[in-house]
Amino acid sequence: MTTPLYIEAGEAHISKYGEILCGDSLVVSSFDGGRLMVLSDGLGSGVKANVLATLTTKIATRLMERGLPLEEVVETLTDTLPVCQVRKIAYSTFTLLKVLDDGSAYLAEFDNPPTFFLKRGYVSQVTYKDRIIGTRKIREARLHVEAGDWLVTVSDGEIHAGIGGLLNLGWDWEKIAKFLETQVHEDISAKQVAQILVDQANELYQSKPGDDTTAGVLKIRPKRFAVFMIGPPVNPQNDDLVVKHFIEFPGRKVISGGTTAAIVAKRLKREVSVDLSTMTSKIPPVGKLEGVDLVTEGVHTVNRTLEILQDSPDIGELRKRRDGASQLAREFLYADSITIFLGQAINPAHLNPNLPQEMGFKSRSVQAIVSLLKEMGKEVALEIY
Amino acid sequence: MRVITVCVGSACHLKGSHDLINYFKDAIKDAKLENKVELKGTFCMDMCTDGANILIDDEVFHLSSVDEARAIFEREILQKLD
């Protein structure tokens, strides 16, 4: 079985020098089985451009999500966009990019720079077909993507960066293509690549961009799965079943809770050891169990992990920290598809009236983590035992 | 080799196992016993209500303060050196 694909999206913008609003609009949306990215560059700059571009991306996204054919999308756009008082036309550019989990992709462009399609690290040629819809000439292409491929779309502010200044003719499509080839690799995120592109353009503009500049990036990579076992099942008779599911699950395996770790270790006929060097005054140390990627203590670590996730953390920053909660947060953030086996057995010791009330709140924290992860766009399955 | 094992499970953590570990770490170092006494952590020992729980070799002790830990270290480690 081949690993399913995941389409990771990232974007970055800078506004024309002196403007607060960016006249480019980029919308990324997820639908069952794929992702859609729409980029539009509005006519002019500032508020008017922003309105035109935003209308374009919102309308196109809605219609594409409903599976309407391109003709209808383009016609709706032409009919709906307000006419510019200065130029007497209703106009904005667009790039529509639809990528499905099975690797099939559809691309339609109108007056935007051609999308960069990187395969095995090199920009590869996209074969377009021209198509006239109404008065407009649209470029259309169908692609097949696989893990390791990138699709990068930019507004013309990117292509023109440095024009008449540092570079006579601007940054230029071919030069950006070469630049991209030096930047993309397995461990860089879509967001990082988008940021590098606009930062580089900003530098070429000497921090005074002559146009709104936007980069939208789709990184095609294998989907990352992770399974978390948190807490022992209420009914110990279910232990074997849950542990079996946990062990056989594809992807990274994480256990939270000392008793839970002991249950898994017993069935694996292995020992859990504790790495004292990861201990902090607030978070107990992490454990090691062969065959499991991470073992942490339960309630304190989970509560702290929730706090970390609420703080919209940077995964790169978390990598520098070794405590259990940072490591647990990292596992949640890294995965695209998360399965949580939440055991609700109550540790009698935790009901001790001398202990703080928060000891009983593990399930609640896990539920809160689940909501947060869903908001981040991750697939989360919660199974309660 | 003697082994001191401190429980770092949720309940024992709340009852101060972090301080106990730091105490034992220093105590072993101060007595220059790094080659004779090993300090380890373990997850839940199933005696949560009695914590913080530690093992010295195979014997269980329930400690509620660093002072108690100091007394145990004196009695069980320092006075039993060969």
C-alpha cells in the first residue's frame, strides 16, 4: 500500500510600499479529498484592489468547492465584479489550483504568472491548453503530482521585484524558478518557502515594494499519521484490544501516562525506562519504550501541552525543548492525521482530596486539544474506552 | 551498585518527586558515590496514595519531604557503605 498524500499549504504577502492593504488575495481551502488554492491580483492597489481580489478568490473558491465547471466560475466572476471607474473594466487576475489526494491536479490561470511546478527538485514544464471563455483567454492544465512535488504560484509583484532598480528587468520567472530549485527540500515547510519568496522580493525592492507581492505554496508530501494512547481503558478487559490497535497502527506512536505505558510495556514484554535529564520542576521526565516514539507522564504533561498549543507555537522553537509537554505538543503539531485512544479509567489516587482538583481534568484537556487540532485543519479521531 | 529509584508519576510529581530527585542527585555527588549509587526514575508504582514513593534497591519508602529523604539517605546509604 502506498502512503496517502497530504497537500500542505503556505502563503506570504507584502503590500505595495505605502499601502496598508494588500491588493492580492489568496485563499486556501480544504475539502474532502483535496485542497484548493486561489490567487487573485486586483486591479490597482490599496482598498479597491483588495476588494476586487478578495471578491474574486471568495467567489471562485465557493464555486469550485461546489464542483462547478470553469466556464461558470469565469462567467460568474465577469458578471459579478464591479467595474473600475478609471479603467471602465471589471477585472482581476486569477490562478485556480485544485489538488486531490490521489495526485490529480487541475490548474487554470488568467493573466497571472505561470505556476511553478517542481518535480524531484527541478522546475518542470507544464503543458497548458488555451481556452477562450467569453472575452478571456484562460490557460488550463491537468497535472499529476506525487510526494516531493511542489506547486508555487506568485503574483506579478514577485516577477517584477527589483525592476528598474537592482535588476533591470525585475526578478523574472526563470530566475525565480532557479531560486526555487535551490530552496525546496523535504524538511522545509510550505509556509517557509512562501516566506522566503516574498522576503527575497522585498530585498530586491530594497524594502519599498513597487507592487503587492504574494506567494502561495503547495507542498505535496506523504501524509503523517500518529496515534496517541492516553489513559488506561475503564474496563481492563479492553486493555489487550486497545494495545493491539495501538501497536498495529501506522505512523508515530505516543503514550501519555505512566500506568498506560506500563500496560503497553507488559504486552510488549519490554520495560519502560525514565530519562531523568528531561525533567523540569513543572513537567515530569519522559520515558523510553522500544517500539514507541514518545512516552510521557499523564495529567501534568497533557495540561501543559494544551497551554502550549493554545499559544500557537512554532514547531521549530519546540524542537529546541526537551521536556515532555513540548515533545508531546510537537507530535500533535507534526501529524496530519491523529487518532487518540482516550482511556477514562480513574486513578483512585487522583481523587485524593489533598491533591489539587486539576488532577481530574485530563479528559477535559484532551477534548480541548482535539478541538484545537481540528481548528488547525488536522484530521482527528477520538476513541474513548 | 546500590540503586535509588524515584517515582515520577503524576501523583508523586505533585508530592515533590522533582525535589527528591534533585536532592538525591546532589547527595550522591557530595558523598562522591557516583560509582556506587545509581539514581533512576520510574513511572507509576501503584502506590499513589502513599507517595512520594521511592525504592532503595528493592525496598519501598514513602517520603513526604526532602528532610525525610536526607534521613533515609543517611541511614540506608551512608551508614551501609562497605
